[in-house]
Amino acid sequence: MAITTTKSAYRKGIVDALPFVLVIIPFASLFGLLATEAGLNVFETLTFSILVISVPAQFTSLRLVQYYGPTAI
């Protein structure tokens, strides 16, 4: 299948990524809720999500931050 225009390639990429977005939304919402309950503000939560890419690592690190664990881990 040949892609003729940049717009159609962009549209195909969005359609191909939709299943992943549907999986990411619940985890992102849950992390945002838990991060704000742990005392992080919106900027800190977004920065945390950008810097820590792995979802399990985000939840583990958040638990360490919540219970005053060392940040060097």
C-alpha cells in the first residue's frame, strides 16, 4: 500500500496508534489520581510521568516518594 501524501501518512499513524491510547488512558488516570493523593502537584506529576517512562516503575517510585524513601533509588 503506497502512501501518497503526508496527510494520509499522518492519519494512518493516528489510526494505528488508537489501540495503544485506549490502554494508556486508564493507567495515566490512575497514576494522576494516586500522585495527587500522594501530595504531588500537577507540574510534578506531569514531570514524573515524562521522566519515568515505565508504568510499574512510576507506581513503585510514587510509593517510595509517598513514604519518604530515598530518591536516589
